[in-house]
Amino acid sequence: MTAAVQAPSSTWAPLRRQAFRALWIAQLGSNIGSWMQSVGAQWTVVHQPEAATLTSIVQAASLIPVLFVSLPAGVLADVLDRRRLIGVLTAVMVVITAILAVLSARQLVPPATLITITLLLGACQALMSPAWQAIQPELVPRAELPSAAALGSLNVNIARAIGPALAGFVLALTGPAVVFGVNAVSDVLILVAVLRWRRKPAESAGPGEPLLPALRAGIRYVRYAPGVRRILLRALVFVLPASALWGLLPVVAAAQLGLGSGGYGVLLGALGLGAVGGAVVMRPLRARLGRNTMLAAATLAYAVGVFAAALLPNAVAVALLLVLGGTGWLIGLSTLNTTLQLALPGWVRARALAVYLMIFLGGQGVGALIWGLVAAGLGAAATLTISAVLLVLGAVSLVVLPIHPRTGELDRTVVMPWPEPEIGILADGEAQLDPAAGPVLVEVSYHVPPENAAEFLKVLARVGVSRQRTGARRWSAYRDLAAPDRYCEVFEVGTWAEHLRQHHERITGVDAGLYRKAAGFALEPPENRHLLATGR
């Protein structure tokens, strides 16, 4: 079952909404500060011995924490107030960055200290990112989500166009301490905007799900969502080779092109300028091209930028082709992010987005570290050439491993298609179950005539994936040997509370459509039984 098709909105439509606009502007200021921080941190070590390794480590240090905290962060974003979570983490980042500025002013920031503080800031950002991603559907209607995702990517890339060049100018006039101080002030903008945002009461009420079961539920959802898994695979195939450019561009600027901090900032600004252009052309491209064609074209455009950085000795030529690379980066990133946002139901959005961020940002961090080590042996030019070839191969692989065509178009609205489970009086006279009681075994039996059996079993297999995606830890289907036209699906849920969440919070329109389709092959409505484990 597909969601209602709505006309694509203008790229700029979300900015008409006050809450989105205020947070977007604040995020732009913060992102400019973050890019200034990144340039200041990398340029601090670019003239050290083993510069290729150190600059890649600094790049990786800001991203690798996502591998360890992204999943717990997604759980927190789904079970806590997202506004409050963003506010607290932003305040912590302001304090950490201010400390870095003070230490830098006193020349107390050796590479080890810089890397440690960068790790702490990366951990805070990783904790906040799933909540930030998950609030987007609260700020704009579903029809505007692709535009909101494009504007989010545009935000980062406008900052990339401005922040590095501004950082190069500030570094030339003053030093890293001022750059770090500007970043601390920029994060205050986010704090003010978040404090002024008022969420609707229904949206701020969390589901009250315990953290560990919520974490397991999120992992289970991704495991049994084929469309989501394919997006994650495409993100990994793109970002691992793409990360080489971000990690090695400082070395290319300094050693290969003979540029100073200002020139490095201009190269990063060229990538950002290309991304701004990508945001402008993406809507008409989306109207004409499919997701897979857009992703392939974007990957090839980015590969051209990487080839330029690897092979061209002229800084102007490199900058011009990096504009094309920035366009590819924006379109590729936005295509993946938008498709995933549209594919996820609200109850698990932050957790699944956390897995995506763990793969994309973590892959970027690990990739930068690996490419830095490779460059220490082969040189930056050869390493970038290898990464560009891998990008081209990744684009070609879309022929055999595309994004599934219906991903992002299925109805993910939460519904309640099941009747409430019947509970008799228990042995102790109570009619209420302990939410922690379990495991719970659910049996659903069908009376299916022989002529419907083959098609019914195909649909039932998809029903089984749905049961597991929404909470079942085991699922099986059986045929009654005494009555061959009787079939039974059996699935186990960990606790009674988890099963009630299946009933009330996790079944979407596409799941309900599968259940109705399976029931349509039967001669009468399916029969349900709930069994609770004894002796526990």
C-alpha cells in the first residue's frame, strides 16, 4: 500500500514555517562555526611531521564517536524529549569549545590534546544528531520532507562555502584560539533557538519505553526492513571512498598546490559552493530522474572532484572541478537522507536514523583514518586516485544493488488494525497483566482453501517479516496435518508491554495492508490466541 501521492513542494517551502526557519538559521551559524573549527584544528597540525596521518586523525576524531554512541543516542531521542536533549548537549559543546579556545590562546594544545577535545565534541555531536534528524517531521508536513532534507544539506554546504574561507582569513590575521572561540559563540545560537521552540504536547510525550528494549527494537526494525538496509548499504558504498577527499584535502592544498590556510579555505569553499548549486538544481532533477539515476550521477560528479584533487597541479582548475564535486556530494547525501526519512515510521525514526548516521558519519571517520594511513605510504595523489576509482565502481554497482523502487513511498502512518487482546481473570483474581510478564506467544490461525494456498503463503512470509520488524523475536508458520487447509503463524514477543506496543504504536499502513491481504485468502476471519509463559 502506498501513501497518498502529493505534488512536490518548493525547495524553499519549509522556510515559511517559523519553527523550521528559526532552527535552520541557528544551525547555519553553528555549522559555519563548526567548519571554522575543523579548518583551525586541521591547519594546526598540517605542518607537523606525518601531516597526512595527523590531519586524517583529526578528521576521524570528530566522526568516529558516532560508531559507539549513535545507537544509544537514537534510543534517547525516541524515548526522551528531543528538544531538551538537543539543548543540554549544545550547552555542553559550548563549554568544551570555550575551554579549547582558552587553552589554545595559552598555547597549551599539543596534537594529543586537540585530538582528545575533538573526540569529546564529536561524541556530543553524535549524541545530538539522531534527535536533530528526527525532529524534522515535527517541523514540516510529509510533503515538504524532501525539501527540508535538501535545505538541511544546503545548510551544511552553505556553511562549508563560508566557514573554511572565513577560518582561513581569521587564521591569517589572528590564530586558532579566535577560530575556536567563534565556534563556541555560534553554538549559543542553537541553544537560543531550541529554548524558544515550543513543541506540541503530544509530540513531546515519549513512549516510555525502557532503554535496552528500545535499543533491541530499533536494531530489529532495521534488520527486517529490506528497503532501509539497502539505503544503509548505498551510504556505506558512497562514503568510504568519498571520505578520502575530506581527510587529505589539507595535504593537497599545502604540499601539492602550495597554498596557505586561506587557499585551503577556498578549496573547501568551492565544495560548499557546488553544494549550494546542487540544492538549486536538485528539485527539477528529482522531477525527471529516479533516485538511483540521481545517486549514480551524483557519485560520478563527486569522483570528478576527487580525480581533480589527485591529478591536477593548478589550484584554479582544482577549485572549479571541486564545485562539481560539491554538487555531487549534496545530491548524493540528500537523496539517501530523504529516502530514509520517508521510509521510517515515527516510533523508530530516531533509532533507524542513528544507524544511518553511524554508518555514514562513522564510515567517513574510519575512511578518513584509513586513507590517511594509506597516503602515508603511497602519497596523497595516488590515494585519492584509488578512492576516485572506487567511487566510479560504486556508481556502476547501482545497476545490481539499487535503492528499492518503492522505498519511501509506502504508507508508514501508524494504525491499530488489531482488536485489543482478550484477557480472562488470572489465577490470582487479577484481570491486569504485569507489563514485564513474558515471553508472550501469539498464534494466528487461518482457514485457507487449497486454490488460495500458494499465494497465501507468499503473503504470509511477508507478514512474518512485518511481525519481526515490529517486535517479534521469533516467527514461524505451520500447517495442520489433521486439517491441511488450516495454517497457523506463531510468533514470540519478549514481554506483554512489548506486545502492547505492537498493537498500539508500531503497526503502519503497509503492515495493516499485508495483514488484510493474508486474511483475504481465508474463508473466515483469522483467529488469535495469546499465551503467556508459565513459571516465571
